[in-house]
Amino acid sequence: MVRLALSVLWPSFLVAIMAEGVFFSFFDPAALLLVGGHIDLPSVAAYTIGFFFFWTCCVLASLLSLYLMRGDAAPGQPPF
């Protein structure tokens, strides 16, 4: 179970780092709008929230890939 969790969390962590770097290279956290109003957060807080958002999206994508890859494997069998 630990191997399965790490095979999902570690790659998604690395991709979230890259996604955050690319996103915040183009967009300044102080210039982002949230439903018509500015975000009144320090830049570090916006970076942190953005990182966890990207990480959550990547974890969900990894879990979906793992679920689809598993297919009709017998219960208790490793997915790969």
C-alpha cells in the first residue's frame, strides 16, 4: 500500500512543482482576480495555495490513470 501511495504522490508532487513554476512565471499572484475582486493574500500564501491546487489535480489524474490501468486485475494483485 505504501508503494502504491508513493507511486501516485511522488510523481504528482514533481509535476505540481513544474506546473506551479510555469504558471507563476506568467501570472503574478497580486494581479490575479477571484470572481471580480483581487486576492488579498501575500504572494507566499498564493504560491502555497496554487501548489496544493496543482498537486491535488495531479494526484487525481494519477489516481485515474492507475484506476484505468488496473482494468480487470484480480483483487489483491498489484496494478502494474
